[in-house]
Amino acid sequence: MDLVIFKNYDELSQAAAEKVIAALRNNPRLVLGLATGSTPLGLYQRLVEAFRQGRVDFAQVTTFNLDEYYGLPASHEQSYHYYMWEHLFRHVNVPPENTFIPAGDPADVDAECRAYEEQIARAGGIDLQILGIGANGHIGFNEPGVDFSLPTHLVELSERTITANSRFFPSRAAVPRKALSMGIRTIMKAREILLLASGPDKAEAVRNTVEGPVTPEVPASVLQRHPRASIFVDEAAAALLSPALRRKVQGAGTVALG
Ligand code: F6R
């Protein structure tokens, strides 16, 4: 796992965008795994700018999102379908038929989860997966205590996640209690992973992910076992890393852990 610490959210977003742009230029048929939430907004804004400047082309790209709330149709303003359309897809030239997000209102949940795994496999697997991290260490909606061997499945959101995500809804009661999410097994199959973490609320999760043991209690800690995982954090999210590690990263720019 490579760790890089940036001064602030802007620098982190810029570096994440340059990494994705380089991957897109290197492979125009890139299969890109995407996340929602607040953290990747700066990345998406920069990808849209790069597209407008003619620096990137999404014509042959395929995307797979990590998750979707169970019970929300794609047209719901808080659905991740809506988010992706608003923040990225409608601004670039990715063919809509190449964009995949689990359905939030499937007739048959198990069939939808199986079909999602098959779609990923048919696309040749995910080349680069973008991740955010929950304050409780979740990735996708794989909450603490998750079984690392699960593929895409229906997840019960933790109370902490419901509280954190209530900022996007009119009330806490309006937040869906469940979601369809890629499992840890799905995420770990991606050829490369880039996890982004910003702000003091993520500092504890970042420390546990990077310096703690690999444990289902901190789902992101499993990334220590991935051969090509990078974690980009800003200084606020790095605040609880051990001083020795922070010094090492700040001196070298990046540090390979484990
Ligand atoms: C979103 C997702 C979640 C978020 C995480 C952090 O698709 O899978 O794991 O990445 O909850 O959310 P923010 O960035 O809003 O703090």
C-alpha cells in the first residue's frame, strides 16, 4: 500500500485526477470503478475540466459504481445514479450504456447482485477502483464486521453511516437502511485501487487502515493485502498517523507500507 499525504483537499483532488487521467491516456478502454459521497467531488470536477480541455476522452471507457441505496429509484435526487449523472456522466462523453450502477429498486435483489458481478467480469474486470472511506472504516458500504469473501450483496447500513449520510437527506428517518454494494471480494479483484480520505473525521479510520491490523472491524484495512493500492490523504486525515510515519512520508513524498 502506497501512502501519500497532501497539504489539503484541493491538492489531493488534483493528484487523484492526474492519476485517473494518466490511466485513461494509457488505456482508452479503461474500466473505472467509481465512488460517490463528498470526497470524490473534487476529482470529478477536475475530470470534467480535463475533458473540456481535450485532455481526456471517455468514449470507450466503462464505469462501475460501488453501491446504491436500496429502495431509491434512479430518478431519486439522493440516489447514486442521480449523483453520478449530475457530477460526472452528463458532462463527459462516456456512453450511458457503458455506465453501470447497481439498481436500487431491483425486482430480485440476489439476481441483481449476481448480474452486477457478471457485468464486471464481462467487461474484463475493473482496472482502477476509486474509493472513499467512512469514518468507521467502511469502503463501498462494507461496514465493520463484514465478511471479506462476499461479492456484491445487500448490506445493512450501520447507525454511524446512517447518521453521517443524513446530511444529504431532509431527516435521519429518510435515509435508506440498506444498500446494494460491491463486496470486499469484488473490490479486491480490481487491478489497482486508489483510496481518497480528507478531513479530520477520517483521521481515526485512516490510522486504523494504515497502521492497524487487517481486520473486518476496519474494512479498509484489507487494502494492506492488495498488491497495487494507493491511499491519498490530506493533512487533516493524516493527523492521527504515528509521527514517525508522517515524518517518513513527508520526507519522501510517498511511502510504500507493508
Ligand atoms: C460511496 C461509498 C462510501 C463513501 C464513504 C465516504 O460510494 O461507497 O464508502 O466513499 O462513505 O463518504 P464521504 O466521501 O461523503 O465522506
